[in-house]
Amino acid sequence: MTFRPALALLFAFIVVAPVCAAQSAADLGAGAKPRKESTLPLKPTADEAQAAQLSARFLTRFHYDALPLDDAMSAKIYKAYFKLLDSEKVFFTQQDMAKFAKYKDQLDDAIWNEDLSAPFDIFNQYVMSAVARMEYARSLLKKGFDFNTDQTYDFDRKHAAWPKDEAALNDLWRKRTMNDWLRLKLAGKSDDEIRKVLDKRYSGYIDRVKQLDGEDAFQTFMTAYAESTDPHTDYLGPREAQNFDIAMKLSLEGIGAVLQARDDYTQIRELVPAGPAAKSGKIHVGDRIVGVGQGEKGPIVDVIGWRLDDVVNLIRGKKDTVVRLEILPASTGLDGKHQLVTLVRKKVTIAEQAAKKKVVTITDGGVTRKIGVIELPTFYSDFGARREGDKNFKSATRDVAKLLGELKAEGVQGVIVDLRNNGGGSLYEANELTGLFIDKGPVVQVRDARGQVEVQGSDEPKMTWSGPLAVLVNRGTASASEIFSAAIQDYGRGLIIGTPTFGKGTVQNLVDLDRFGSADGKSKPQFGELKMTIAEFFRINGGSTQLKGVTPDIEYPQNGDDKDFGESTYDNALPWTHIAPADYKPVANMKAWLPQLRQMHDERVAESPAWKLMLDELAQYKKMRARTTVSLNFANREAERKELDAVQTSFRNRHKAIDGSDAALVDEQSSLDDGLTPGERSLKQELKEEKDAKKAPDPVLDETAHVLFDAVGLIKAEPKLAVEVEPYGGKPLVDAVAVAPPLQAPPAAASSAH
């Protein structure tokens, strides 16, 4: 039997890595127009209108669960659009919504007729309302507030009604602003300091809203349409499409710097090791970019006050081209001397999202064993580089195979694949990665819109690790990660440990709209892409991960996020179903030994101070998440803060007693609300907190390593057990492979839309 993907680019994705959004990266067109401030009313372009209609043609004909674009769908789009614009119901009133009601059954016509004036009218009103609200908030700062009254503020407004009128909206914003002030007051800020912080915050928000343009309006509207078809269909504008591509291949052409917006400046947040910026020795974390020039002699463009993505567009460019940056060094004040740095763009690898390894050493009962851990944040693959014959193309499977070889050389006796918060990625990679642990065979069944089922899997014997295996999962483990986890579970190949997974069971394909539309004679249309659901995947046992996810063999306590996060929380998710199982045979069976492993786990965590602390912190987290309102009375809030401070102090002391540090809480003050938002704290402080958080103890991973330690011990103590729980009865097959051989490139993308 031959297993092969029907499509070249089958994606099982839930989220795209956010790190790429601010990365100086691939060329999206240097010299793009800046958006310092847009001119209202925003108007759609002819290309956008054509892109919307073209998207509708695909979605109504080739989507897995194709729905007509009619009045019923218009109502869904209408609801989704306002959810994107004003999910907390703080910008529009009931009076506004009454005016917008006429559009409820007109959005389908807007798309079919290539007349997007209706969604743009709504977006224009949103911009004006947002600016007006923030201006009103600023006006309240002049007088201050009385915190001796018994008022409350409902900060969770997802299910609230729209404010009746402007008076009700003003009262809501008075309470929002009052709460912002109180948070800073409780953190020890003076009234003058509070006015300065909040006025700067609100002014900055106004500036960002005023920079929203027609591209933002169109992207938001099309996102509403796409997500109304199913939760995982997306419209990607040209910029978002480029970022998605970067996230998939984990490489880019640029200067190797992560940028962030801070005040009116674009600031260097991180330098990629061995990237052009880092190698220059002239650019440092915290430096501010105030100007950008193209080539050796191009004019320097002032970028102060620009949107971050517009600055990134100027810095991005093709490999071996020159970009010049005018830098305001972090070591100087705003009036410091500027420096001009010339850089040559190069290909840069995004290592943060690549597979990583480490070794956890467990000692118990006088026995010490090494457990290898492979952290895989996403199922990435650079299909383009693969097709072009690049020997160093990025691939999750290739990287994991290499790491497995290194772990074997280090003498590990078990391996954990950590898929926590892995939102998925390439279905092709999920198939190939599974092959590193099962030799060969079916991995997943894919059913298309016609009801035809194709069995996909690993064709070639390339098992790289045949020893004890565990897969660590949580609620954020989704899609391609669920395919891998389910296959490992169905084969009996390893232990699935953690909490139930996300529950996504659909497959998406990328459709390049530029290939199908005309652009009024333009040589390079910019219609963007559709990430469209085209199939549903099933486990090889015939079941599905849709809604249900993968249930771990050994379950850990949940944090309660399942009520708000996961496939089951979407009102338009596909139902769970099942099909006939594939032709496969389990390679091992640990089921009979699971009760013993669970008992050993239960007994150990019952005596573990770190585990008990984790449970207590989890309980506190659930308690805080359950709150939807806060008091606006200073005395009441101060009492709550003191109570919370006592709880956090207790947690901090327990951390110190367990591991000698309080890295999980960073420092004495960070555990309490400082009233600031991201970007208002010092960059040095933010980076320190992130670094310390990464170094914090991980009791979940440690316990998983201990469970695998136990499994290894059972196998060693019971030779007959190896025949049952080790793949293929413990008989070596192709276990000598240290690095997987180069994978053949999949065929060119084939779409049923032709």
C-alpha cells in the first residue's frame, strides 16, 4: 500500500506563531506608503471588491461544508463582524445598532455585487466611535475620581447588552477610566503620574486607530466572512499571507531583528543570533529605528510615528540587498546622536519556533535515568526550499530526527515529545514525524467534500527511536499535533500524558487568489489567499479528534480554560463523527500496565510539594478567572490587594522552599497588578520577566519524565513486558537512523478550484 498526500499543502493549523509579525523579514514591497493617519471615510478598492467576490466563489463551491452566500450567511457575517470590531460592546450603542440593522441581510449582496460600501460604512463608524470614546476618557482625567463610593465595574462584557444610548456609553467609559486610574493608584502612583500615564495611553490608542486604513477594514470584514463558514477558514491579505509563509518555513530574508512599537518609535526587541543585525555589532536591544534607506544611496525615510508593519515593510527585502538604518541608540536620550548602520539582508532562521531538545535526569529509589525531551512548538516545513533542492530546508521531521540521534548518543532511556500549545501546521509533517516512531504505516485518514477517504501515512521505514516514548499534551495541542498524538495512541506506541487536547479535526489548504483573478491590467495582483477547510481527518481507528480531541492515557488537572478555549466553544464547529478504521496493527500495548503507572503517579504527586503548589496556584487562577466585576471603592480594592499579596507571598515562599528560587513569580512586585499595559513597562523589565519565566520550574514536565522513568523501570524489571510495550516486540528494525534521509518534495499544489 502507498500512502501519499493528495494535496501538496495540507494544513492542520489552529494558530500562527506571533513572533513573525514583527520580524524584519521577507520582501513585501519596500517603499510602501506609510499610514501616519488615514483620511476618513475609508473606501474599498476595486481589487478588494474583486478579491471578496473571488473568495465567495471558492467558499460556496469548494469548502468542505460549502454554504451559500445568502441572507442567512449575511446575518452570520454581520454578527461576526461586530464581534471582531466591538466584542466588549464599548464603542457602539443600541441606537447605533438600530442604524446598522439595515445591513444585516445586505452583506451577501455587497460581496456578490462588488460593492463593499456597507462593511466600510460600519468600519468608518467604528473608527470615529473609538476615537470619540478615547477622547472622552482623556477628558475625564482632568478632574479625577471619587473612590469612596460603592460602585462596581463589569469588565467582562462578552454577553452584555449594547449600551442604550450615549449617556449609558459615557457611564461605562467613566467606570473603565476610573478602574484604570484605581489600578495605578493601588500600585502606588501619584495622581499626577496617573494622569500622565493614562493620557499617554489613550492618546497612543487614538493615534493607532487613526492609522487604520482600508486594508484593515477589508481584512476585518473578510475575516468575519471566512470564520462564519467554519472556525478555521481564514482570509489572508497579502501581508498576512507573507507572515503565514514565514511561520510555516521558519526562515526569512531580512536583518534578523524582532521589532516592537513603543511610543512613537520602532524599537529593537531581540536580535537573532548570527543575523546581519547581530553580526554588525552596531545594533543593540533597545535601540530605536528613526529612519530607513534602501540601497547604498537611497534617501532616508523618517519613520517616527509610523505603524510597526509599515516600518517592517521598509526594512524587509530580498537576500543580498542593502538597507540602511538610522538608529537612536538605547544608551542615549531622545536628543542623542543618531547613527547610520548599513546592513546586507540575509536568510535568517527563526530558531524560537524550531524543535529543541534537553535532558531531564530523574533519580528515584537509588536509580538514575536520563529522559530526553523534544519541544516542538509547531509542525513547520519549508516546501518551497524543499522543491528547489535546498539540502538545508527547514522541516520539523528532519530537525526532530537529528535531535533524536543526539539524544541517543547522550544515552537517554526514554523520550518525551512536548506538544503543549502546539497549534498544528503541516499535515505532511505530522505523517512523516509519526514515521520516526512507528517505522511505517497509516497515520491519518482524510475525507474530502465528496466523501472520499484517503489513508495517509509514512511510506518508508525510517524509525529513528524505538525506545519508551511519551507525548505531553494540553488544551493548546491542536490539529496536526492531535494527528500525531492520536496515531501514537492508536498504535500503542507511547503514553499520551497531560490534559485533553483542543479538538480540531479539519484540514485546510491555501488558495492563492492572485492566480485566479484579474487585476485591471496590473502585472502583480494583490488579492491575498484563502486558508480554506477542504477536508476532515480521522484517526486510523476510525474515530475523530473533532470536538473530543485526544484523551490522555494519564490525565493531569485542567485549568478550566476548556469552557472558553477549544473546538467545542465554537458555535459553527463541525460535529463529531466516525468512519471505518484503517488497515493497521498496533505495534505495542501498554494498556494493561496503565493502572500501575497511574497509581505510581497518584502516590508520587500526593507527596510532591511542587505538585501541590501547582494545584493551589491553579485553584487561585480559576478563582480569579471566575470574576467578572471589580469594586471601584479604594478601601475594598486595597483590602483585596492585601489579601492577594498574602496569597502570592505564600506561593513565593513555597517556591523558594521547593527549588530555592521564585523564578515563577519573577520578583516581589510583578505578582501584583502594576496597572500598566505591555509597552508601558521598561523593555529591560519585560525581557527580564520573559527570561525568568522560561527558567521557572516545570512540574508538569518533571512529572511526565518521572512517569516515563517508571515505565522504563517496569520494562527492565519484567523482560516479558518488553515484548508487549516496546514496538515490534523490542526487535530492532531501522533504529540506527540518526538523521532522517532527505524527504522527497510533495507534488506541486493541486487545488480542486481549477
